[in-house]
Amino acid sequence: MLSRHEQEKPGIPLPKEWSDKVEELLFNLYQKECDDMGRSFQAHGFTYPNELWIAIGLIDGNNLDQSPITYKASADIVDKTKPEVVLNTLVDSVGVFFDNFFSNPAGLEYIATWEEAEIKNQKIFYTVSRENIELTIQADYLLNQ
């Protein structure tokens, strides 16, 4: 299950254009680091009736034996929430995470449970893992068939 909440229905994937734009943005910001590590970004996002969820993996597409570094973030959607604003805040949190990671890769702490943070007056939740999010999404899809 991808969502932070129990959901009755699978999430609706964010458009590929969104994923492509986020991946390009991150690569442009961290091109030197990506080149040095031989890694690239992979972005995924889903909407649920009460939640926006994104996952960004720093992956080695040429070597699947290398575990990715995956940052997942989630925020609740309430009646007066503008989803675009929440989504932008989640993407901003990705930048905060990778700024910290690239400044001290050895200091990375993996977080198995959802942690709470506040960015731009928006409450968000995040986790950090070695999960290959692409495989998790494929498995989730198969299990829901």
C-alpha cells in the first residue's frame, strides 16, 4: 500500500508530464551529484480523495543491485486545500531532503515510519528508505487486480 492512510480505492497517478518535470528539475539542481554517483531521479505521485502522495527515488538505472534512496512525502487534502499548493510544498520538501543528503551522504538516516514536518505552514509527512518505489508500485498494482 502506497498511501499513508487506509484507502478504499487505488490512487490516481499524477500525469507523466508532472513526473518528467520534477525529474528534470531535480536533475538540473543536482546534476553534479548525480553524475558523480552515476544516479538519476525517478518521480511518482498519486492523488487520493484525502491525500496527495509523492515518492522520489535516487536510482542507478544501470545497476539494479544498487539500492535506491527513496524519499516519500504525503499531505492531507481537506475541503479548502488547493491541491497544486500542497503538491508544490511536497516537491519543496524533496529539495530540503536532497540538499541535506548531498551535503552529508554518510549521515543519511532511514526512517521506517511516517514522520511529521511543517513546510510553508503545511503539515507534511515523510519517510526515507532503500525501497525501489517502481517495483513497489508494480506490486501494488498487481495485488489490486
